[in-house]
Amino acid sequence: MTGWQWVKLVGNFVNLSTLAGFVVAGIGRAKVSRGPRGLFFANGYRLGFPVAGAFTIGNVVLSKHDVSYFGSELLVKHEERHSWQYFCLLGLPMLPLYVVGVIVSWLLTGCPASRNPFERMASLKDGGYVEHPVQPIGRTVTQAVSALRSRPKGP
């Protein structure tokens, strides 16, 4: 680890975001292991929310997948950039700000990541996202209603 990664590691412990990540990993019954770049991988996360291949809280990267999911150096760098965002925003204020970014992005593009500034700063491509163009909000709402109507009914 570099000196700056150590600073981020300690800072995210002090601002309690990494501790929150460990708590969420425990609730989701994920297995935690040390990863590179000052990160911890919490694999086998069992809760259905949030809907993502991986998500980061502090220096903890949670995923429903096994640890081999993080074989891509680009994905690890993407998630590390999110851990820097927690550091720069002094921890848990990142969560509601990220949610605002998701909502704005979804309204503008129908995609929770394309115009989310946190995902853009972490590199959409490195995170495995496809950038969607801005579209009229009416089209986004129509697409959402259509998707909800086409979902299977029942148990």
C-alpha cells in the first residue's frame, strides 16, 4: 500500500464509514477478507439491496459474488475510488449524496449510474457501466412504468 492508501484506510476507520461497511457485511452474512489497496472484500453478501454487482462502504467492498469477482484490476480501482469518496466526504454523508446522484441520473437517463457524479468520478467504464444518453424525463417515466407492468406477478 502507498502512504496515501494508509491515510485513507485510517481516515475511513476514524470517520466510521469502514466500521459501517463491516456492520453491513455482518448483516448480509458476507465473508470478509483483506484485499489490495487498503480495501476489504466482503463476498457472499446475501441481501437483495442494493442491486449491484458490488458496492462500497468506507474501505469495505461488498458483493454477492465470490472473491474471484474482483479479478479485474479496473474494477478494484473503481471501488477504491469510491473509498476515496468516503474519505473526502468525511464518511457517511457519502450515502445520502450518492442516493441523490442515483435519483438524478435515473431521471436524466433511466440509468442509476450514467449521470451519477460519484460513478462518473470512479470511471463508469472501470465499474462495468455503459453510459446512457440524457433523455426527456417523460421517456424515463414511461420506460419505468412499462418495466413495472411487464414484471411477472405472483410468488
